[in-house]
Amino acid sequence: MSVNESGEMYLETIYILCRSKASVRSIDVAEYMNYTKPSISRGVGLLKKRGLITVDKDGFINLTEEGTVLACKIYERHTVLTDVLRTLGVDEKTAADDACKIEHVISDASFDAIKRHIERK
């Protein structure tokens, strides 16, 4: 399922928060991303509509199986690209910021080639 860049950012954030917290709510996503609650509500609603997350009656957000697969893919791209850029001498903040931009537009073929290249070293 195709998701736009902002949807990918929300998924990645939910994934990161789920790894560090027992439960995640919209307010947690808003604070982490430094976005307004209305922006988060809209983004969460779109992800829910696409079947990538569920939100229970108490407002707790969970990734669906499909959402987890997509979020893991996005997170892997971010971490691998950040590491590659850091290895090339880019400072931590710039590497993370640039990886965040690249992760949304890089093709699967190019990303897989980067991973294969890294694994050969």
C-alpha cells in the first residue's frame, strides 16, 4: 500500500514510540514530532482508514500487521541511510536529517543495492 511522505513519518514515529513505550497515544506522537494535535488527528485518521493502525476506545494506537511491516521498512531505511552518511563523515544531525529526506524517495532497488554494498564490506 502506498503512503505519502507525511504518512510514512507518522508510521515511523508510532513504530519508534511503540518500541520505547508500553502504550502510544496521539499526544505522544504530537510531542515527539513537535506537531499540533489537529495535524496528528488528521494523520492518525488517514492511517486508520488505510488499515495501518488501530485506535482503541481509550485512544491507544497500535500498528496493524501491514502497518508494522511498512513502519519497519521505513525505519530500516532511516537507520541504514543515517549510518552510511555518518560513515562518510557527515555529522550526526545532518546525517539523520538527510536520511529522513532520502528514505521517502529512494527506490527499493537502490536501497537494496546500498544494503548489499554495506554487507560486502
